[in-house]
Amino acid sequence: MNGNSTQIRLNQHADDWHTETRFHALFEHIQAISVQGYDRYRRVIYWNPASTALYGYRAEEALGRQLEELIIPEAMRESMIAAVDSWVNGGEQISAGELTLKRADGSPVHVFSSHVMLRGPDGQSQMYCVDVDLTERKRIQEELEGYRSHLEELVAERTAQLSEARAQAETANQAKSAFLANMSHEIRTPLNAILGLTYLLIRDQSSSERSRDILTKIEHSANHLLSIINDILDVSKIEAGKFTLHTQDFSTKDLFEQLDSLVLGQVAAKRLRFIRCIDALPPLLHGDQACLRQALLNYLSNAIKFTKAGEIKLVAEILDETATDLLVRFDVYDTGIGIAPADLAQLFRPFSQVDNSVARRFEGTGLGLVITHRLAQLMGGETGAESQVGQGSRFWITVRLGKSLGSDELAVNSVAREAEAELRLREGFTGTRILVVEDNEINQEVICNLLEIVGLRVDLASSGEQAIEMACRDRYDLILMDIQMPELDGVQATRRLRERVDWLSCPILAMTANVFEDERRRYLREGLDDHIPKPVDPPHLYAVLLKWLARRPPAEIQTGSVKPDESPGPGSSSLVERLRGLAGVDVDFGLKLLRGEASFYARILGKYALNHADDVQRLRALVMAGDYEGAYRVAHTLKGASGTLGLMRIQSSMVELIKGIHADCPASELEPAIIEAELAQRELLRAIADD
């Protein structure tokens, strides 16, 4: 008997009683199948030995009793009586299937039951039931189901434990990274003071040759220690999830020129050849230029360090391109000492180096490649290396870079087109009225000069309140809005202006040193149209101005003749040359922002000396008095003015001081940054005063 449709086919002819007798005899000897016969009133007329074994009733006990008295549970009694009576009277056949019936002792029994109706020798209907015991199989199934359920619970419990352990590990890792970052900062702060004081002593002409030699070695060791701390800080920030990409359009030409300035001196000192194959890249890309530069610099520095003779080669190749971005691979080849294949696997692991003996002969923390690997992951790529001992190495990195976000022709072409922007501003927008909102006098003069030399008419507001007053009184074609200003900042001023119907469509561009991507997005949400980073790069400034002025309807543009102030002003080439000899002063950077005009640069430096000579002393007094808000305003102003003029040492000191102010550090921990700025400021003011 098998299948849900199993049925016993018997000869139902009324006269075939001998066939029924043969089946009775057959069923008497089948031990595994229970067979019962019932008359039309559901009374037992046949009960084989297997039925006795299955249900617990002897044949003599069962014969004559009704089906529902013997094996049908109370819950299904009425439905079973109705189903049998219907079938006997010509209704629908009872289908075969699994049933839970009961034994003589009342315990349940699981069976597969099939049924057949035939005519007996008296012409009356008889029903035969064939039942197969499923109790053991059910028990096994339930046990298996229990095991499976328990196993699922165990798996779920273990998975939860593993997830919790992973979360705890990640939390611990982030806590470790945050601790390392904090410790790195704590160590770096006094190191800056050590370096500054050491530098001052080296320059002291009264020191003996031997003392200067010792101080030079101290300076070298401190700088090396500082580089290690900086590497630890970078890795810690990345692993703690506090490192974010700052993406914007950048020139590939500028990227590789910056790399050249950092590595060509080392290449020349070792008499190596340096080859670049980068023609595959477009002139303008979108991404985090600083991160990409750092990653490539780590590779190039390692290649130079481990190569005694031969060449270093940098190759760029586009692996994939979509409508919006590129997957770029950069390869750095060298002809250096090479790396054994067995050591390649640990190259990108934190705090590991391929060989201790090599590490002792070549300075390094083992973190440069780790940082490169983490930066690659942040930029949607990977890293890898191939090498053989004595035959050089190849290190590669893939990054996903966006295409330029500019929508107009100027923005999507090369930086060479930025020069065209200056010309087009002169030709098409001379006399256009621009409102510059800037509270720093140095930056005021620089930006006004840059705008006036291309024929734009400039009005100046020194605060957010003044900007609103002037914008409500006069009509302007565009506003350049500083963000960090006391009382009413640039974002608040923009929000107030956008409440006016006449200022809903006029471009307002943020002009600030805050270049983080989340800040840029916040400016756009608050009603600003674009972002120009400080220090302002003139070609970029002109390109952005042209983009927004060109979008305005010609009837709305106010133009007229204007004669820019072309007077050379006081200046001195000797001052510029003296400044080149000062550490921490990037004269070329300052001149670039002022379009190479040395006399204008000297004039602005004179104004810097006039307006900011006492800033460091004011900072110290404010910090000692606990007025951190006032100290922040002074530090922010001094940072902006210094950055515009290329006074990098002072700017860096202000950056450190502002970080400490934001962290609410005690005055003693802020003092090293003030000392560093004081030393740099003193040298700068002395050089300016000698002019």
C-alpha cells in the first residue's frame, strides 16, 4: 500500500463472496497493515491481528462495536460519522490521508488510512479501512524537527555572540585608534615646540659650531619622530572612522607638479631617472586630490628610498569608464633592492615591515603602505605589489575618480581654459557690480585687487550685518560671502538675504577656508550657490565667477566702464628675496595668489605688519584669561591672513591652536603653538622692517 491515492481494489460483485474470503485470509497474515471492515452502520465486521496490535482491541472485543466507539477521538467523531454515512448512501468517497486516531488506552496513534466501499453477500454496503502505523516515523520526524530547531537556535545564538564579539572588537579598535590619535596629538604638540626652539638656537650666531651640529642632529631626530607621529595619527583617524574625503575638481597637471616638487630633489640627490607616463588621464578630475597625492607620494618615497641606481617610473592607466567616473590605476616601478615573494603578503599590514635588518638600514614606520591601502579603500579602489629580490618592484593602486562636476564648457575643460575666463570677464562683464563680504583686511585687499584687474566693480562689506544693509540698499550681480565672521556669519547673512524676493535668484558664493565636503553641502542647503576655497586661486576664482555671471540674463547684468587701480604701490624685490630665506614662508605661493606682482605682495606684507604685529601677544593674553571665544576669532583671522600670503609656519601654528581651542585644552597645552607662531612672527616682522 503506498501513495495518497492507495486503494484496495476488490471485486464488488454481490455474488463474489469467495474473493472477499480470500482477502480476509490474506489480511490475517499481514503484520504491518491494519485492516478493519465495517457495515453500513459503522459496526465492526472484520478485525485483523495487525489491528489488534495497532489499536489494542482484540478481535472479539472489537466485533460488533461501532467505529466511533473504538478508534475515533471525540473531536472528530461527528464529522467522521457524517462522512461515512454520506459515502454509504452514495455520497463522496472518504479520501485517503494521515489521521491521528486513538488506541484502547486512549493514547494517540498516527496512521495513514485508505478506504474502500464494496457490496457484501447480503447486498449491503461494507467499508474496509487499511491503516499503516506512522507513529514511529512521526516520532523520528519530531525529534529531527526538534534537533533542527535546536540547531537553528544554537546557530542564531552563536551568530548573535559572534556579531556582538565583532561589534565589541570594532568598538575596541575604534577606541584604540581614538586613543592613539589623542596621544599622537599630545606628543606632537611639545614636539613642535622642540623643533621651533631648536631652529631658533641653530640660527643663533653666538652658538659654537659643535653646538649647532648637536642641535641639527636633534632637529633631524625630532622631525623623524614627528613624521612617525603624523603617520600614526593618519592611520588612527582612518580606523576610527574620523577620516573623510574632501572631493572637488582638480587639475591633473597641478597634482603631478606638486609631486614633482616633493620628490625631484630626492631623485636628483641619488642621481636616478624619473619617468612619468600620465597622458591617459584627462586634464580635470573630481576627487580628493590631497589623499591621492599622499598615496602616490608614499609609493614614490619608498621607491626612491630602496633604489640605489636606475629609474623610478610613474604610470597612470584608465581601467574603466562610466558616464560619471573613471577607475584609474597608478603604477610605481623601481629598480631597487626588491622584496621576496614570501614577504609581499605583510606589506600592507599595520606596524609591520618586511625584514628587521632592512628596517634598521632604511628609516620608516611601516605605516606608509598601510595608509596608502586605507586611502585606496576610501577612494573605491585597492592596492597591491609585485617584486623580486634584486630586480625591483611594482606597486599599484586603483582609485575611482569622478569626472569634472562643471556643467558648462569652461568647467569641463583643462585648467588652460581658466585663463580664458579672465579674458571673457574683461570682455563681457566689465563694470559688473560685486559685493565682497570679508572681515579680514588682508583678504579684503587681495580679493578686491583680483576683481578690479578684470574690470569688476567691487563694494566691500566687513560684516554680515553690513552686507545685508548694503544689499538691501543697492543692487549687485553677485556676492562673495565669507563664512567665518563675528556676530552674524556668512550662512546666517545668506539665509536672511534669501528671505527677500529680489535676492532669491542672485548668486551668492561662499568664500572660506572650510573646504570639507560636509561643510560645502551645508552651504548649498543654506542657500549659497557655490564654494570658492581660501586661499583664493585666481584662475579658479575667475572660472567660478564667469560660470555664475554667464548664467544670469544679460538684462540683469549691470555693466559700465571701470578703471582698475594699476598704481604699483610701494614694494621691494629685496624683501621678497629675504623672505625666501625664512623657514615656513612660501613666497611663490603668495606671489601666485597675487598674480606674481612683487610690489603688491610687499605692500600687502606691510599692511600685514601694521594690522597683525600684536596678534600673537593678544592671543596669549586671551588664552591666559580663559577667553577662548575671543582667542578663536583672533587665531582664525591670523590664519586666514597668513595663508593668503604664504606664511605657512604661522598658518600651521594657528591651525594647531584652533584645534586645541575646539578641544578645550588647558592654556599650558596651547602655549607651544603660540610660541611657534611667536618665533615665526618675530622673524617675519624683522624681515619686513628691514625693507
